[in-house]
Amino acid sequence: MSRFMAAIYDWFMRDTEQACLAGWRAELLADLRGEVLDVGAGTGANLAHYPADVRVVLTEPDPHMRGKLATPKAKLPAGARVPGGVRVRPAAV
């Protein structure tokens, strides 16, 4: 993925996130417990939907997308807290 695409990805996907993806993410992740490995975490769109007590390891092979994961709090709604713990790890392709 190019640096440009990583930079605009969240903006580009915003309408689709609002229309359906955010709802799907919330439904899919609501019952998770314990530790979760999010493979191909992209820019971190799942973060806002993990239960508060879940410990999450985010992994993303693309260095530009992984750079967006460096500040997980930026992906959360105002006032929300990072789930039980978030770690970002590089992934080999």
C-alpha cells in the first residue's frame, strides 16, 4: 500500500464505515474476551468496537498502515478509552 493511500484511507472509507462497516464491526467484536490478535489491523478501525476488558495485539504488514496504529487513542470516539491494553507489532509478509 502506498503512503498516500494509508494517509487517506480513513477519509476514503468514512461513508462506508458510517453506512454499515461500523455496525458490522460492533456486532462481530462485541462478545470477544481475553486476548485478541487483530491480523491486518489496517489503520485501527476495529479499536472503537472491542470490549473494554479485551487485551489487543494489532499486527499490520504494511509499514504505512502500521504507522497509523502508532497512536491507538486517535481511533477511539471522544471520551472512550483504549481496550484493556493495546500493543502494535509488525507482521512479516
